[in-house]
Amino acid sequence: MKRILFVDRDGVILQEPPIDFQVDSIDKTTFVKGCITALGKISAELNFYKVMVTNQDGLGTESFPADTFYPAQNLMLRTLAGEGFVFDEVHVDETFAANGKDTRKPGTGMISHLMNHVDFDLTNSYVIGDRWSDIQLAKNLGAKAIYLTSPVQSLKLTAEQEESLRPTIALETSDWNEIYTFLKLGMRSVVHERNTNETKIKVALNLDGSGKATIDTGLGFFDHMLDQIARHGKMDLTIETKGDLHIDEHHTIEDTGLALGEAFGKALADKRGMERYGFALPMDEAEAKVLIDFGGRNWLVWDAEFKREKIGEMPTEMFFHFFKSFSDAAKCNLNIYCRGDNEHHKIEAIFKAFAKAIKMAVKRDPLSNYLPSTKGVL
């Protein structure tokens, strides 16, 4: 079955004029940076069925005459065609939001013929858009959303919409090249559970996320440190740990490290095109250096000392155990060094450097099928 790429127009392909947000003349027709090149490569290298879906408020009315819309529309289509990108279908809804028509996004009226069609796989299809209605459309279709952020239009969500729609977003970016890379190489996203008599842990990891984190281990300072991994590693991370804290913190921290490492191992199953190595960073007076190699062999070199027994409710002796557990489960080599005066700064610098090292190591080149090893296997 074929995947579909649904693409919004204004704010995604064409820049929206910040004054009236209406592309109604040739003079106001400017392409979003990088989209022409990216769409050309997507068309040449990936086998998507390509559909434009756009809302054009009141098109054909006195406030937005059709003869002001189509010159810009046709220029856009000709320009993209010159790069080899031709839409298989173009759907333009001309109604106002107040009309309540199901043809208007996020309604599926314009594209209902593609739903449940035997030739198309909507589960693995994507909607590229810059508004919550595009993300809601993806959810209504059973597809995934690629949210293209913009300085002109920001995604405004209520708390309920945020909770409902965030799981639909597969990628959040302001860069069309990142969209191409993501579509070319696929999603590195896993949900992993690790359950023992001592802990029950669920990890949801998207290595190509935007830094969103939902962490609940029952240990506030540990949650704060794990949040640094997501934020500075630019990955989406959810961790829910239920451990035997009535005994002590040991199993909760150690097993969370194991579960997170196992999730990384699954997400990095195919390491072709990946950088493999990463390092770095300072924080205030503290200096931290983390070197990482996702080379398939676990090892930990730990050169850090703490004078306090605990930071928050987390025993400082458990930092070593967390990184040792991660290294063992992810099958990676970790070298961690830190010096400084403030204990909080030191461990936070280590976690931030760890996140930055991971971000560097898992970066992929969409033009490379190279396995970063002379052994031929990682």
C-alpha cells in the first residue's frame, strides 16, 4: 500500500504575509525557505501519493476573488513541478470557519475518498502543516502530523487540545531539510516496558523529537535530571517508574537506567548513516565531559566525585549506577568526567553533556547508507 503526504499550502509552502495572511497576488508569493529543494528530493526519492489540502477563507467571494488566488497558486505549482514535485490531488476549501462545513480542515470531507481505500496506508502517512487544524486533520485521518513551526504562526492549543494532539505529532521542526531527512530515514520511536518484582517502568522514546518530556519516577531531582536528557538531546521522552521507594531509591534509579538503555538499543537498531560518536560541556563553575560511542560494546569510565550524600532525595552514589545501567543496556561506551564546586551544578552539567553527546551521536545523514564501522556490523 502507498503512503500519502498531505501538505498544507500557506505557511508551509508559501510564506504568509504577516499583515493579512492572504497570498492574493504574484508580488506576495514567496516560498518558505528550503521547501522547494526538500519537496524535490521527496518526490525523487520517496514514493508518496502527494495531496495538497488547504483552507482559503471565502475564496470566490468579494473579499477574496478567485482571479487574485489562482495566479499565485499556478505559479507555485509550476515552480514545484520544475523541481519534479507534482501533486496527485489538489483540494481547496473555499468556506469560512463559521460555515461549519466538513470540507474545511480539520474536517475530512475533501479527502474522504482516500480513507479506507485499499491502495493507501493512512497509518504510515503524514500531514505537514503549521496549525492545530492540520494536526487535528492528521488525527482524524489516523495519520501522523509533521508540525512546521514558524515565527509568523505559532501553534495555539488549549490544555485539552495539547493533551489530545501532542501524541499525533511525529516531528516538530522549523526546517524543511529536517522534514526530508525524517521522511527519508523514518521514525526512530519506541515504547518499551521493563517489569520486575521491584520496579515497573514504561519508556516512550522518540529520538527525532523536539525535547518534550514527561517524567515521573517518584524522585523529584531524578525527574529533573532525566528532563535534561530530553531537552538538551532534542528527543521526546516519557518515563513512568513505579518502584519500591518504601525500601530505598536503588532499584528505581538503576532499573530506570536499564529501561532507558534498552529503549535506546531498540531505537538504534539500524545505525546506518548515524554519526555514532558524541561529546561535550561546561555549566557555571562546573566542567563536565561526556564521551559516548554507540558501538555495540558497553563500558563505563567514571571520573566524578561528590561530597554530599544526597542531592534532593537522590543519593549521589546512584549517579554512577544509573550511567552504568544505561551503558550496559544500550551497549554503548561512556566516558564521564566532571570537576566543580557546586554538587548540583556538577551532576546537572553531566546530564546535559550526556544529552548533547547523545544528540551528536544519533544524528543521521539522509544521503548516507554508511555503517560507521570497519567491522561491517555494530
